[in-house]
Amino acid sequence: MGKFELMVLPYAAEALEPVISKETIAFHHGKHLAGYVNNLNALLEGSPLAGFSLEEIVLKAEGGMLNNAGQILNHNLYFGQFSGSPKSAPTGKLAEAIARDFGSFEAFKDEFQKKGATLFGSGWVWLSADKEGKLVITQETNAANPIQKGLKPLLTFDVWEHAYYLDYQNRRPDHLAALWQIVDWAVVESRL
């Protein structure tokens, strides 16, 4: 496996407006994520972890290497789950699992937003599946990823300020509430 590359967005930079502006995409994807990719590639030169997958690095690395690898993995999942014309609600096995584990889709969304809004500092809120297929919502700080807890990540909202500050300033709850409009549930379902 060669050097890691900046993911190509599956949509145009303006496709997620007004939920996420073209300007935020330019900074968030084009500067922040690109920086993590460049940093990780530099850190991997001559490292015993060179040639490992992103997931393997996240599970084995520490310090700066873990932070950069984790941020790449998290952002790849984050940017990959959106669409300018998304499938707007889960169906099939995912819809059944959400109803089973949270009572309803609305109850799930409320809990997910609350966990995102109340995460102190920087990090991510995740919907993941455990080994038995039960869905759980976790708050992960900084660059942490649910795979470090043996979970399979399905959906994530980024609550680092750089994800929303240009568009929402300090209104993190408004940002979280708006993101549902662009989640492509077909992508999320494919991760289950």
C-alpha cells in the first residue's frame, strides 16, 4: 500500500448547500483533511506501520500518527455519507435495527443530536453496530473511532468547530439538526 491520498468527494463542492457551504467544504476537505493526509504520509516514512491500512494504523498507532490516521478515517466516513440528493430515511435492516434499539427513527435522531451537542470539546458522534448487530451511539473525542472499541461505524457527525463554524458559528445544535437533510441512508445502510 502506497501513500494515502486525499479522498475525492462523491459530489460537487456546492452540492450540500445550504447545509454545508462550498466554503466550508473548501476548508474542511481541502485544508483540514488534506493536512491530515500529508501529516500521516510524512509520519509513516520509515515507520513499521508503513504499508498498513488506515484501520490497522488506527488500531495500532499512538500519538500524532494515531491522530492523523484517525482523522482521515473519520473524515472519509463523514464526507462519504452525504449527498446533494440523498435517500432521506433508512429502510430495510437498518430501519428495523433503529426501531428495535431506539424505539423510533425520531427518538434515534433526538438522542444522536443530543450526544453530538453535549460532547465537550472536539470530536465525533457515531452510530455503530456491535458484534451482535445492536446499534449504539457513542461520543468519541478528538480523532477516536468506534473501531477502537470493537464496533462497526455506520454514521458520524463531526463536532469539531472547523466542520461548522463558517456556516453556523457557535450554533453546534443547529448544525447537527441540519445534517439530516444530506445524509444518504443508502450509503449508511451499505456499511451495516
